[in-house]
Amino acid sequence: MGSVAGYVFVDAGLPTPGRSWADEAPPELVRQLRNMATEGWLPRWSRWWDSETLAELLPDAELRARFDADCPRLPMAMFEESRPVVPGWPDAPCAYLQLSEAYREQAERGATLGWPVTTLASDHLALLTDPHPARVALLELTRRISD
């Protein structure tokens, strides 16, 4: 079994051992997701919002359709399950790529932990909507944590 060389968080929540996503998320968002769940399963991520909002996030209709088709349904339980405590984590260097303002606090927390942090003035789906700068930033962060 190989070892992990590093972790790069991209516009993502950071691990919160012993707590769930639902414990950390705004209560109104947790309620919204619970109300959307059918038999314990959420709709595809791309269907959490109305079609106009998704069109703002992904203006290209073909890209939006491909994205929608690739989004899996997830169980609500995944968001309510406590994250495990993993002794010795992180076991490799970490970095953070912030793409949207919504993840500013996470990026700041990464910086506080001494991680390299790169912020792009973009959007949460920049890996799709503006892939070149996101790719360059990811490669640079990967290089920085592997040196």
C-alpha cells in the first residue's frame, strides 16, 4: 500500500474529527437538504438549486448537461455521520486552493495551520468554468508541498 504524498483541499471544508458536516453547516442549509431527501437520498448536487441558479454557475448548456449527468445522488446520512478521528493526521503536507468567497474561512484556517494557500478570484466550479488558472494553481500548490 502506497503512502500519501500530500493533500490539496479545493474550495472544500476541512476535516472536523468527531463532528459531521451537518454539525458545522448553517442550520437552514441542513434543513433544506433534509427536506430535499427522498428515502434518505439527496437529488444530484446539480439539482439542489433551481435551473436559473445552475445556469448562472455553468452558463454553457452542454457543460451544464454533462455536469448534471455526472453528479451522483448521495445519502443524507453521509452529511450527518461524524467524521472519524484519525490519529496522526495529517500524515503528509497540506495546501488549500480557495476558488470562491464561500470558502474564505476554510482557506484562512489552512493558512493558520501553516499550509500554503492560493486564492483565485473565481467561483466554486472554476475547475469547470475556468480550468486553466485552477490547474496552474493546483500544480503550483502540489509542487510546494512536495518539495
